[in-house]
Amino acid sequence: MNTEITIHAATASDAQDLAVLVDELLTEISDAIGVQAFKYNLEETAINAKNLIEQKKDFGRSIGWKRLEVTTPPLPQFDKTLAFYKREGFANSGDRKLRFELPPGLASFQEH
């Protein structure tokens, strides 16, 4: 099987796809720990994701962030999550901690 994968920066038009990924991740976490730990609505998540995607980079730059960092629990059930972050361009910065360098740019974030 020959599969071609293209990675691009997420935009507001990707909000529904991002919401589905969030749904899958939260379901995976709940299944792994055996507890329904999250209360969320897929449609609301899509709306919130649209707003978040537009603001995340600007906000980070506006307060001088150079990178975003994430971690995963040190459990084998989260190996898929760790692999996902790596596929999305996050680099290892220690054990199960990863970072994504924010490219410099003009920030337009305004606090409400």
C-alpha cells in the first residue's frame, strides 16, 4: 500500500476535522483509564476549535512565547498520542515531553 501524507498548518476551515480528532483523543483517554472523564459536545468543540486555531499562534507570539510544549502520560496506552504529536512536527524535549517552535511573525492578539 502506498499512502501519501500531506501535513499543513491548521486553519479555521479545519475546525470540524480538529474537533473530530479531539473527540477521538478524549475517547481514547477515557477508554485507557476506564473512566468517562470528559464532558464535551462535538459541535461546540468544532466552534471552539475554530476560534482557538485563529488565536493560538498570535497569542503565543504576543506574550513572547518561542514554542508550544505538550506532554503525554507515561503509559503505553498513550503511545498513539505521542506518535500523533511527532507527526504534527513536535520534537522531543525530554521523555514524553515535546515542543513546537513558533515561527516569528506579527501578532494581532487582543485581550478581551
